[in-house]
Amino acid sequence: MDVSQYLEIFLDETKEHLQNLNTLILDLEQNSEDMNTINEIFRAAHSLKGMAGTMGYKRMQNLTHDMENVFSEVRNGNVKVKANMIDILFQCLDALEGYLANIQENSDEGTEDNEPLIKALNDTLKGQDAVPAPAKEKAPVKATEAKVAETKTAEAKPVKETISKDPKNWKKMNLDEASKEALSDYVKAGKNAYGVTVFVQESCILKAARAFLVFKALEPIGEIVVSEPSTQDIEDEKFDLDFSLFFVTEKSIDTVLAAIKNVSEIREAIGEPVEHSQLQITIEAEDEEIVESTEETGVVKEADTAVMVSNQDNGAGKQEKKNTVSKPIVNRTVRVDIEKLDVLMNLVSELIIAKNSLVSAAGTEGVSNNTGVNEQIEYLESVTTNLHESVMKVRMVPIESVVNKFPRMIRDLSKKLNKKMELYMTGEETELDRTVVDEIGDPLMHLLRNSADHGLESAALRKERGKPAVGSIFLDAYQDGNNVVIEVRDDGNGIDVNIVKNKAIERGIITVEQAENMPDKDIISLLFLPSFSTAKAVTDVSGRGVGLDVVRSKIEALSGEVEVRTKLGVGSTFTIRLPLTLAIIQALMVTVGGEKYAISLNSIQTIEDISLADIKTVQAKEVINLRGIVIPLIRLNSVLDIESAKQESESLIVVIVKKADKLAGIVVDDLMGQQEIVIKSLGKFISKSKIISGATILGDGEVALILDTNSLF
Amino acid sequence: MNELKVEGDTIQFIVVKIGKEQFGIDIKFIDNIVRMQHITRVPKVADYLCGVINLRGEVIPVMSLRVKMNLSADTISKDTRIIILKFEQQGAIGIIVDEVKEVITIDASQVDKVTYDTKDERINFLSGVGKTDNGLISILDLNVVVAEKENA
């Protein structure tokens, strides 16, 4: 059977469920009595099992099945939640993620059976049975169970009855004239017309998909004349466990039924040739049958939900309520391939370029005295800007999807490092461009691990310092103008500048004299150099010295920046600043030696007119003193190997750019003005140019290069 | 690149002039041929990379074959063209040629591999020699042509 078309959905949903489970089990660890959490966990595990089963991933199904067993025992109060049980459950989630990764890679779940885990799961069940406490609890549970069983049988009876009495539901179908005519036409033409009723297994999750597969299996061998419920309703899953159809074919009924039963999770399919009488039923009789059938489906429905509810929850009422309430809240969202959004974004970029050329064309030729044209161009400008913003917003996703996994990670770290710690997160709803969100996970993880491992002190030391025994790590995200700021903060030891200094000297990164003259800030930034780690022992968690430089290079690749603030004994804060979007930016256009360059407005602090007399020389380097701050001057023409086209004059135009908290003054020939530019890659052949981060196409079609001012520092 | 091993097939080449010599470029790598236009210089890159051009909204790097082959610098005339080559992995790149002559079709069997003479640096740019009615034509090995030159 081909389920590949559902694979994407399966992967997405499974990931969601797993994330959900991670969060819920964390909650459970905090509050092991919360019935709501337990119920939700149970439901998530159940859906997972169903989905894995549908897709034919047996091992995954087995594991989730056993997890579900544990949850159901917990829910029934037979087993208490214990620390080691939580551990095992987390291991199970990891194993499931392993399956998922395998499936994603080669659409096969792999061969790992995870038997030890399953055994451990079952052991928790058995082991807990022996605990004396349940003796009292068991009785009421049994009673409820019995009650449930009773209601089950009582209410399930009508279902059984209807099925056993007359499972040939198609006979009750209400045929309209047209289908009757069509059927009898086919019969006259010598084909066989069959009425078929298909029963789907009760455990089936994707009923609509099953029905679809049944339809698909039938299509090659004949024609489905009419179905009950209608095809549309079946697609929307508006049916219970069975559906009926009239089918015309040249094949025998056995072939038809065999084809249907070939689809998995189909419990039963029954069919017979259509009796002539049904095609010519009198109208009154039909009416009667309708009444009967609606009545009966009503019963079936009721009984069905009852059974399902009693299956899922003892507090049936509450559950039912929740179900009905949760339905309308379902987000009205569409899953869109990110590639399609990229295409859309590219088109918007093209549009902005076209708009820019219109603007420049209108500015030069005689068109400009026509006010109508100008008005329209202004209108076009506002439309394209809005369009760009909307497309950008579509690409924005909350960082939630990335940071959600961190509480679990901190919990594991806490166990592994044997330090008590707690993660507090705010601003999970902060949105960033999808491409950025995908990349930000690793750097954040590094920072959190750093905080957990290097930052937080051991419990004894914390006590000595009068800090609370449980260390705190904070992850705060917020939007700040055109940037998104993510802060990772801890109340730990902070960074000891002297240790860093000694280590740097030891490694030969700086000399002793250099170290003495270096401000603390610069010394701390040494931490971001490759292969620099102050951890005394290389642990599993960190200490290989790959952390911080990876963080920095990743963030800078996203056109962002990282800075550290730290106070010894109090804690440290890592601040990541990221641009909201990467594709279109506001830039200042400048000229140097007749060439046009763009500088991102984000990195520009101010633009100054500096008189030549104000330029001083320090260590053979030109600097200026701007309002009390000494700023190095960079002559852009010499960096770019070009002759300045500007005549010697009394003053220089200096663009003050910033990188983190450092400033530099870039000397340019002239300013052209601010412009919205679309960033284009220079391609693989020109990747070596470090000072150029990309190119853009100007209104007149000319290519201008974008300066990476960060590389000038 | 084994474009020469296509058996019993014909290969189409675009014949271009660089300096005094004529070269054949396999047509399947050619995306476009455009007139010489303004090239935006990119600083701090190899000398044979002239810069980038705007080709219908795409930024495409352009290199000078003459500089790469250690010939004199390009002299731009009305016949100068930029041939846009497209590679699956590296993307597009333009090469400047003095003139585009014609398109020829050669039977694959009429293309011989060159015997390498290690002394001549220029021969390394060739993947073979094609025999036509009007004489021989050197066929450029495009992978070598666009490959990054060492100590450039």
C-alpha cells in the first residue's frame, strides 16, 4: 500500500506530538498528580501510536503502545509517577525521535527494536503493582472499570445489533432518480451492479484516508455510481465507521471485496449484487427506509462516541466537553513549502527592483513634470512596500519551535551535571524569518549549555555565596526595532577575566604585555576565538572549545552579532542581535572612486562631516575624536583598491558604523541617499571577497555591491 | 566531464575567437550570449574575475579568459560578447570572448583528445580537438576554464 503521500503530514504531526509530549512530561515531573496533563499525554501517545500504525511503522507503534499502557495505568491511578519513570519516558521519546529521523532520511524506521526500553516500561508497570498503596485505590478503579465495561456493552449493543441484524447498509441508501437510472442502465448493458458496505476498524485514525484508498482500489476495476455519505463528506471524514457505495463492474463481487479488504485497517466489507427491486422501490417505501436509516445511524453515532469516550477517559463528561470546545479553536493555517515562499519573496524582490528603476526613470526624463505619473509611482511604492512586509510576515515564524526543546535539555543537563537549575523563558512568540529560526537553534543550545556547565556554580559554592540552591538560566527574546534580541542569562559565577587572560597567554594567543594593556571587554571577547575553552575538564556537555566560536560564526553568518556582559560572582549575559529579515534591507548608498556601494542602515550609527584638521594619528593610524570617543578612520578607497575621485577638500564625509559596541569611521567620497535594496548573492565563483557581503541591482539596472562593514573592524 | 564520450552522437559547439585563436564551447553549458555591458568591479578577488553584471535581475560574475590564459587584457570592441555558462553545482558565470563566430556540429567521433604537453600552460584549457571541413578547432575544457586558478 502506498502511504508516501501522507509521509510529510506524518512527519510534521509526529514532530508536533513529540514536542508536545516532551513539554507535557516535563509538566508531569513538576506536578505528578495533574489529571489534565496525564490525559493530554495519553491522548498524544495514542495519536502517535495510531499514526505510526497507519503508516506501517511497527516498531514505533510497539513502543508507543507500551508507553500508552503506562500512561493509562497512571491515569487509572494504578501507578504513581516516579522520577525513574519520567527518565524512561524521556528515553522513549528520544528513541521515537530516532525512528523519526530514520524515517525522514530513508522513509524506513530502521531496525532498532528498543527492547530494553520496552522492558523497562513494562517493569515500571509490574514493579508498581507491588506497591501497597494501590490496594485501596484499585477497588474504585475496578468499579469504574466495571461500570465503563457495562456502559460499553450496554451502549455498544445497538451497534452490534445493527451490524448483525443487517450489515448490508447499502440497502438503506437513499438513491436519487439519476443514480437509479444510471444503475439500471449499467445493468441493462450487461454489467454487474453491486451494493457494498465497508467497515473501518474502530482504532483507525485516518478514516478519510482509508476510504480514499478504498475508492482508489476500486477505480481501476469499475465505477462507483454513488456513495453514502457523499464522496465529499467521506473526504471530510464526516462518517462513522462504515460507508456504503454502489459499484458497477465487469468483475465478480469477490474480486471487488478482495480489493477493498486489501486496504489495511478495513475491518469488513460486504456486498451483493443489487436487487432489481431496490432500483424500483416505491416512493413511500423509500421514505420509510430513510426514517429508519437516520434513526439507526443516530444510534450508531451515539453509541460510538460513548464507546470512544469511555475508552479514552473515565471522566467522560469532561472529556467530551473538551473535545467539542477544542474543535473551533483549530488554527486556520495552511502548511506551505518554504520553497514556494522563497519564490514569492524573489518575485517581490524583482518587483521592488522594477519599481526602483521606474522611480529613477521618472526622475531623469521629461516624465517628471507629469504629476499623474509621479502620483502613481508613489502609490506603487507604498504597495510594493506593503507587499514586501506581508510576504516577510508570512515567512516569519515564532522562535517557539526552536526554544521549546530547551526545557527538556536543561532538565537532562541538570541530571547529568548534578546541578540544580531552572530555565525561565520569555518571548517565545517573538517572530523571526524562517531561515533564521532554522539556524538559531544550535547557537542558543551552545549558550545554554555554557551557562549550565561553566556558568552555574556547584550547589555548595552557591550556598556559600548566599545564592538560592537552584540556579536560574533565563532565555529572553524580544523585538527591538528592526532587530530581534535574544538574551541568554544566568545567575552563576560569571566569567573570570584573569582565568581567561592566563589561558590566552598560555595558549599563545596574546603576550603578557598585551594582556596587561587589554581592557576586560577585549579579554572576554577572546572567548569567541576558535578552540578556546576555560572548562578545566572536557565534559560531555561542553569544554571542547568549539562552543563560542561556532556561536559567533553562526550568528554572523545570519548578519547578526553576539556580545557578552559578565560580572564575576553574579552571572553573565550573552546577547544575540539578529536582523528581522535577510532578503531586503534599507541601505545607505555611497560612492567611492566612481563606484557605488551600499551600507546596511542597521550598522550605521551616524554620518559626520569631519574637518581634515580633526584627524589625529595614533600608532600610525588615523583616528578622530568624536564627542569624546576615539574612533579609527578607515579610508574606503584604499580598502577597495581604488583611487578616490574626490577633490582634496577641507573636510571628509565619514560614515560611523558600529559592530557590537565598537565604532569605526568609514571615509567615502559622497552620499547618494537611502534606498530599499534587495540582497543578491554574488554566486559561488566570487566567494572569496570578504569585504563584500552581496550585491544589489539599482534602479538603472547597474549592480552595486554591499559592504560588509563588520569585516572592516 | 565526459561530453566527448557520447557515442555516435553529434556535439554542437559555439565557435568563439579569443586573441587570434578560435575555440569551441560545448553548447549544452551555454545559457546565454549577451553583448558587452557595464561590469561592476568586485574588489579583492582574483585578477581574472572582472566583476559582476546584471542579467535580467540576476547578479552574475564575469571572468576574462584572456587574463586567465595570460594573454593581453581585453580590448572591448563591438564584437565583444559575454558568454553565460551555467553549471549545475556552481551556478552561472560569464566569460568574455572577442567574437562569436558560428555554431558548428561535429560528430563525436571527430573529436580527438589532446595529447598533453606539460610545457604549454594554455593547452590545459583544452579538452580536445575537433575536426571540421574548415580545419581544426580547439575545444575548451570548461571545468578547467572556470576552476579557481592557483596563486592568482
